[in-house]
Amino acid sequence: MKPSRQSARRNPGLAIALVLFLSALPGAIAFADETPRDVKVEQRSVQDNDLNSLRFLRANRDFLRTRLDRLLQRPDPAGRGEADLLDNRHLLLRSIMAEIDAARDSVRSENIALERRELLDSIDHLAKLDSQLTLMDRLLDDQEGRLRVIDEDLRGNQNTALIILLKGLPPDFEPEAIHIDESGGPSLRVSLAVETRAALRRGGIAQIYHEYVEPREHELRIGLGGRGEISFLVDTPLDQLSFLQLDLAHVVDSGDLNGIRARVWQD
Amino acid sequence: MFYRHTTLAMLVALTLASAAPLGAEEAPFTAGQGLALASSAAKAWAADAKLVYLENDEDLDGDGAAARWGYLFHSQAKERSRAYSLDRNEIRQAQDLEFDFPAPPVSTEWLDSSRALALAEEKAGRDYRVEHGGRLSTMLLSRGLFHQADPDLSTWTIVFSSASAPSLFMLLDAEKGRVVRTWEG
């Protein structure tokens, strides 16, 4: 009798349990979470600062700087200074405006012709009227096309942004300001006036930050004027508005900020 | 015996099925494919940010693709440059350049790295690799740095290296793909 075969036969549930365990291994497909989620506090670097980047540039820095210096110092034959490349969007918008002006002139002249019309029952006049209406239709279609181009251009320039909200404050805690720092990024200090603190205690929400940000993970360090500091990792996906809500209701004092609850979501 | 082998096969199959696609974030991509993400980050950093330089941050394959590219933007208003190192899906590193580099912006239209490499291979790159046992080591996009006779020309600089011969540098017009010059060094 072989013990292993007998074990498997006596315990089919073991195989099922093993299958379920393997299915739950890290790397299993995670479903997108669309609901607000609590943010875990972690102490790790958000960026791979040891990654090598722009290796050729850094290895040949002196050579390239010398070439750049010569480039920047070259004389301009016309003496007007160095010209910048025109933004393609600027050129596109200028050409669209020129087309709009031309179409507007066409509409104006056709309107004048219509106002001078005397005999509408004449077949000739009716034929001309029909062709003028056709022209108007074409001009309107062209205008719609231009608006579509502008709309698509604007939609293609959406940016990534972050809004930071505050809520909650315990009765005996009076922080006068909140500090939010990011290494290699902006440093923010927002005063919390007496009225703001009172509103937070009554259930109000205060928006303290709304800016465009880089679409990446950010490590934000929060302080409330004391020795305490706490970090949160916030991912701001590309072309989305991200919200970070900080709930201060369980903070005891500025030296211990572990009571701050953070939630992140995207709109 | 049959039951044991069947169970083992199921376990292996389930392990493979449950594993995430290996190195999804390490899949190589061309320089143009990462531009939108890098540009979006740069615009958040500075409204007047312009792309002035890019190069491969990981080794290149035969299609001009790399697992990571570095994009350098310069802001005249901030008088600083900021570099983004991207893999296929995300920004792996964002940091200000540690030295002053107010390079002119590259043109808004340029051939992607795949096309630029194909042209370079056709002209001299392939022959160099075959003759000297060399390999493609660097592709970088810039304006004016390597061809001061035409300082407004954006160019791909493509470098092939070999242990047994000087490196081959090829300079291509980044818009039209014409080989501007080649040299060894």
C-alpha cells in the first residue's frame, strides 16, 4: 500500500484547497476597483532613484554642454535673435480663424444679395436662391468641421490633476496649518483659520489644493505643525482628476498623526 | 500514479494561468510611443516645457524599441530641465536634471525610433554589425548638438559599438530620415 496514493484518495478536498490556494497567489488578475479605497501607509521610495537614465547625456555631459554653448552663442545673421519653432496648435488655430473670417465674408455678401431680392416667384430668382442656400449649407458644414477640429484638439489636451480635501477635526485639537511636502516636488503650507476648523468640526469639507500634477505615484508627507509626520502614496493616473481626502477626526495631537485616514479616488 | 501526475499537471497549469503576464511593464516600445505620457507629465511640471532630448535608457532591440526611454524637457520660465524615465506603462523616475542644459526644443514631427533605425541599418549599420561583430548601443534625439552647420535640424544620433573597432555614429535628419553624416570614434 502506497501512503501517498491513499492520502490523495482519502483527501480529495486537499487537492481542491490547493487549487484554491494557488489561484489566490500574487499575480492573480485583480479587478479594477472603482470605489474609494483607504490608502495604506508605507515607508518606501516611490521612485526608482537607482535607475540609470539618460546615460549617454550624463557620460558625455561636458562635450554636449560645450556643443550647446556654441549653439547658443552662434550669431544670427539678421541680428534679430534666435527664432523659436512655432507651436503647431498656434498655426492650426490661426488657419482656422482665417477660414472663419473668409466664411463670414461669404455669408455677409450672400445676406446682402438676399435682402435686395425683389421677385421671388421668378424661376431664375428661385434657382439662384436655391444655389445660395446650398452655399450656406456648405459653409455651415465647413464651420461644423472646424468646430469639431477645435473640440478634438482641446479634448486631446486634458491634464492630470490632484485635489486635496480635508474633513473632520476633534474638539480639542487646534492645528493652525497643514504642511504637505513631496521630495523633488512642491511644498505646500495651508493655514487653517478658526472658521475653517469650526466648519471641519461641523462636518464641512475644505479643499486645500487643486493643481495639475505629473501622472505617476506621489509620496506626500503630511504635517500639522508639530513633530509628527505621516506619508501617503497617491497615484494620479494620466488625464484623470484624482482626489485625496484626509480625515483628521481621529488625530489626537500634532505629534502623532497615525490617526489620519486617507481616501483616494478618481473622477 | 495516474492520479498523482494528473494532479501535478493541474497544479502546474493553474500556477501558470494565475501568474501575471511576465514583465508586462518591461515590454519594449518605441520612443514615439512613450511621448504622450512623458509630455503629459512635463506639462504638469511646467506649462512651457518642451522636449529637448531623448535617449534609450535600456538596451535596444533590432526594431528600435527599448524597455525604457528617457525624455528630457526644458522650461525657459523655470530655467530648469526635468527628465522622465518611462517603461511601457508608467513613469519610473521623474527628477530635475542636475546640471544646466537649456537645449533647443526638438521639432514636433520626427520619425519614430523604429523607422530611424531601419534607415540607419540600411545605410551602414547592418554592414558595421556584421563586419565588426557590433551591436546597436544608443539612439538619441536632439537638435543642433551634433550638426552645427544646420543648428535647427533635429537629428537622430545612432551609435553602433564593437569591442574590435571604433564605434560608428550615424546622424539622421529626424524628420526626413536622410543620413546627414557618419563618423567613427
